[in-house]
Amino acid sequence: MSSTYDDWATRDDNAPDSDEQRPTLEQERDDFLEQREREQAESGGWQPRGWPAGFEIDAGLNEFLARYRGYEIRRAPSYAPFRWEFAHADYDGAPEHSYGPPADNRCGYEQTLVDCCREIDQQIEEGTE
């Protein structure tokens, strides 16, 4: 099942209330994309070509979470210059010394989910895990 924006926007559960402030186009786009990702993940039909084995998606009502090789991939905050961020499930970003870089560098960010998987593979191959 493939959703279109027009189908999504005309559904009653997505129409704004009369006293509610109308969302911006960017908010509508993000809501649509999130809803489509959630629907595709729930239907089990979302596996692009070249998708790595072991990639799991857990799309809840309020969050999109993917797991791959011990890492968790989440949607980045809307103000971030990238779309996805990832970190190892046991990630500890605390610095070894005051004001130093994180001792645990098993994290990162990318523009696409596939790029996140590639970066995770690279971190594991380089032994940063």
C-alpha cells in the first residue's frame, strides 16, 4: 500500500480542528512522511533494494526506531542539519576528562537510513565498537 500526500491530507483524523492553529507545510510534510514510514514498517513491505540483513524497524505512534548490529537509529530533531542519528545500544557519551571528547565514539549521524547502516558497518570494521 503506497500513500500519497493527498490521500493523507484528506483523511478526517489528519484534518486540523477549527480552533487549532494550522500546521506549516514543513510540519505537514514531516507528519506525512512519518505516517508513511510507520504504515510501511507495520505492513512489513518496506525493504529497499540492498537493505542490509538484520535491519529491524520498530515504528510506534510517537517514535521511529530502527536497530542494526547493536545500534539504534532514530530520527534526528527537526532543527538538526541531518535526518537520522545513531548510537550503540550501550553508548556512553561521557568524556574521559572534563571538557574532553566522548570516550565512547560509537555514534554518528547521516542523511539516510542506508548511510547510517554503512557508517555502522564501517565503525564495526575499524574496531571502534
